[in-house]
Amino acid sequence: MAKPSEYYSNELKALKKSGRFRTREVYDDTLVDFASNDYLGLSHNKKLHEVTCKELSQLPLHSSKASLLVNGYHRIHKDFEEALCSVNGFEDAIILGSGFNANIALVESLVRKGDTLFMDEKYHASGVLASKLNSLHVEFFSHNNMDELRDMLQGSKAKRKIVAVEGIYSMDGDLVDKQVFDICDKEDAILIVDEAHSSGVIGDKLMGIFDYYNIEIKPNHIKMGTLGKAYGSFGAFILASEHIVEYLINRAKPIIYATSLSLYDTLLAHNSLKYILENSEKIKEDISLRKRIVKEELGLHIDGLIVPILIGDNKKVIEIRDKLRELNYAVGAIREPTVDKAIIRLIARVGVSCEELRAICRNLAKIKS
């Protein structure tokens, strides 16, 4: 019998029975990391950390102290925003606490009464959560189905039409269809592109899907990206027209009511941006090599650095993860309902050697067969 204070014991039992129970695991730096989203290995770049600490130590303060609108907007924030605008070709930018908060900010503030949000069915959980706030009118379209999206937009009588897609989808690892840009431009729809997993990984300058497809930036385009993945820091950014950023500053609750992004994280991300731009050719070579290894060893083509391996069973995927852990490898074991069917999610990180990547691919092929 459950203790009187164990209010959710039945729910927890159900999660355990279905193989969906989650636990926190303390980061183990003895394992070879193929689980994290640190795509370029910049979390281990001591020079970036040391340069950032030196710059910060020369300032009269080391924390942001307040929200962006109440004395918490520092030159460090502004400099980074301007750098992001310059390299990505957008008019304006704003940085904030996380990609999760950025999606909440965008969806909750942009979709108003009479508007309709058209969201890819595999859009990130933060955007889906935001779509359920304030009785927003949201319609989901089949993953990357551009014909369906076009028909939905053409048949819509909404005051404003807002479309939400990802540059590289976090679990499937595939690219958004390029047609989405032309469709949204033609139908005068605002387009939100979540570049959490594409920024820093694809494109001529490694700036993401807009860069990859060489998209001309237009007033209806919004780019959101995170700093806690390829940039090896923490936080997020939103790039858009000056008009939309002005609107977000006045309506988006995660911007208005939250303390601004820490000065260390902002400086570190800015230094990471410089590093990526200065070393883009070498990074692209490293990424291409890892894609080739995954193709050779697992027979899988990947668009970015996400390698999703279908297992289809919540319990088996944990067993495979644990077997790999015994071999000194860390991978993600992603279960329902996060994905439709359980997968091993391997990240072919630039921060890990090609020899280790080849080795884990070979071990994984043996274990899952």
C-alpha cells in the first residue's frame, strides 16, 4: 500500500510498467559521449572558457542582475545580438534563457485571437506546450508534408497564419523541406524555424537551414536557435524583423518577466560564434567525415549529426543503452511518447574521434541485430 504522502504512486507504477519511467543520471566523464547535443565539442574547449572568463573578469559586474527591460540589458547582450544579425542576415535579434522559453515566447505571443498556428506534428514539445496555452487555434500537419501544409494555408480564413517547423528535427534528424519557405512567402504566413539542431551544424557558414538553403531573409521569417548545443553554452536567440522583435519585447512573457541571460553564457556563446566562423571549413570537413562513417558502418544517411536508430520497444532500447554503457559509451535511449517508436539516438559529435565513432557504430550494429 502506498504511503499517504505518495500522491502519484499509481502514475509512477504505470510509467515503470510501460518502460517509460525516467531517472536523472549524473554525468559520467569516463564514458565516451555520444549522447549529448554538444555537436562540435565546444563544451570541452578550454580556450573558449578561459578567454570568456578573462573578458568577464575585466568588467565591473559578472551577472545580468535583472530582466532585459529593467536594467538587465548589457552591452554584452547587444554585441552578441548584433553579431548574430550580421552573420545570419536578419534585422534584429533578442537573446533569452533557453530554447524551451524561446518557443513559449514565440508561440504564446504571436498567435492571437483569430489567428491559426500550423505546426509540424514533430515540432518540439516546448512549441506543442505553448500551442495549448490561452486556447490558441492550432492545426497540425503531417511531418514535412508540404502539399498538406499548402492546402491548409490556402483554405484558412485566419487573420494571421503562423507556421512552425524545425530546421533539423531533433529526433528524426531530417531537414525541413525547402518548399516551406516558398509556401509561406506565397501565402503570407509568418514562418517560425526552430534551428536548435541545425545552427552550427549545416550551411556554408554553419549557421543552419536558412544558410544551407541560401534563403533570402524576408519580413515573415523568424529564426530561433539555442546556445546550449553546437555553441557549447546556454540560452537561446530569436532572429526576426525589427517589427517582430519590437512586438516580442512588448508581449512575450519569457522575455519580459525573466532575468536576462547570464553574462558568462552570452560571452561564451559570442566567442563560440567567432570560433565557428573562423574554423568553418575544418568543422565542415569533420562533420562530413562523421557522416561518411555512419553511412559505412550503419548504412544510414544523416543530414546533420543526429543518428536515430529505430528499436521500437521501450524496454529493449534501455537494454541496448545499458550494454553500450558497459562498453564505455553513452547514447540516448528515447522512448514513447517522446517519439512514436523507441530509438537509440546517437550523436556523431565532432568532439569525439572518428575511431571511437566507428567503434560504437560497429558495436551498436552487433548489439541490435
